[in-house]
Amino acid sequence: MNALAAPFLMCMPEMSALFAFSEFIGRWCPLYVQPNMRGVHCGIRATIMTFSACTPPLSELLELWDYMFAHGIHLNILFVIAQMLMMRADILNSPSPCKILRVWPPLRAQQIIKMTKSLSKALPSDLHQKLVHHASDESIADQLGIAANITELQHVEEDLPAYLRDT
């Protein structure tokens, strides 16, 4: 979560950043921060989880976030798809595409936003609605067959340090 909090803290006084971060997490993407991360699993897993906050430069990230906050949190997934499309040739031509996906190139906000607009217009309305609500509506995960089962939840808890586990 520190990767998500950092951009708020870089741009705002501490109390304002805390409030904005709390609203962002609590209201707009609560499923991204639950132990089973159902909102994240509706997307591209860990790549989606940080809302691109782990990819420099910060100035480009802030431009992306400005656009995302103005037009909807759901654009997070389209931003990542746009970035992958921008890397498409490198991914397809690489003998080891996973290496490319481990270290993303620097953000280019204007190109990502332009491609995201095109992607958004091309989505069927039912898919667009699922995308809009995936970060806050658990029924979307159920519809997509991404319901966390009890063994997944147990595995998540086993990965936690002892002091964070429910006992």
C-alpha cells in the first residue's frame, strides 16, 4: 500500500493525503485491498494492484492519475492494457517475454491516455459496465468466475507474518 500512498504524500500535506488515500481505497477500490484481492484478480493481478505507482516517472504517473480520477478508477486496467500494447512488438519478439513484463518501461502518460480512450470506445457496453464496477462490486468477480475459495483464503493467511494472522 505504500506504493499507492506515496503519490498522495508527494502532492499533498500529510492530513490531506491521508484523507484522499482513505477515500480512494475505501470508496473507489475497496476490493483491491481485501486479503483475497478480488478486484485485482478481475484484472491482471499484481500489475493492476499498484495503479502503475511502481513505474516511473512520478510526473507521468500523476498525469495518469489525474485522468483516472477525472474519468474513473476502472481506467486502471485499460492503462495497463495500453502499456502492454505499446510493448507488444518487444513482447512478441523476445525469447523471454516474462523478463520484459517484470520491468516496465517508463510511463508515457499522453500515449497511454490516447490509447486508453480508443480501447474504451471499442468495448461492448456490458463489458464496459463490468470494468467500471470491478473494483467495488463483488458480484463482478462472481460473474467472471473469480470467487476466492476457502483454500485461497487460507493460503493468503499462511503467507502473513504470525502477528497479522487471525487467531
